[in-house]
Amino acid sequence: MIHRTVLAGLTGLLLLSSVAAMADSANDEKAKKMANNAGCFTCHTLQHVDKKDGSKPVGPAWEDVALQYKDKPGAAEFLTRIVLEGSNPYASHWKNKAAGIAMPPNAVAISESDARQLVFWILSH
């Protein structure tokens, strides 16, 4: 027979994990909506997709961005600057992985705080 304290603890853990899952889902939806409103999905996808015709995506998939910058110091600030100010076409580290030469500046499409939130969300996946 399970003791009431243990049962209450297990019930509490299950409740907390379901609340956390709902919060993650809400954060995912909020980030996707923010990205859609800023036009990010014009060039980027969430997950890496190999196209059947061999063509490259315009911009890297965010899954690839997260892998490239995972645990790199200063990555969030660097990527936030890239989102807002654009990237240097001569220093592209996505060469042969994306068709786009450079990322254009997006400060007119997204605020700095929203860009920072989106970058943190991307890096968390």
C-alpha cells in the first residue's frame, strides 16, 4: 500500500510536470508567432530539411543554429546583433549550408527585446 505522503508527492510532481509542459508549449507558440510576425520563416525553418532537389534553404534551420552555437560564450548576444544588424556576406559561416549570402538587418521588423527572446528560445532547443 502506498503511503499518503508518497502518493501526494507523486501527484504534485505529475501536476508540476504537466504545468511545465503547458508553459513550454505556450512559450513555443509565442516564439513561433513572434517569428512569423517578424517574417523570419521567409528564410528560416525550425528543423533541418534536406530538399529532394538538392537546393539549400535561404537561411539555416534554427535547429542547426542551436547546434552550431550550443554552449558557446556570448552566442545569444552575437546572434541578437546578427538578427538586428544583419551579417557580413564575406564572413558567412553557413557557406554551402544555406543559399542566402547574408542575413539582412531586421531591426525594422523586430524589437531588440523580442529578438533577444527569440534567440534565447532558439538556443534552448
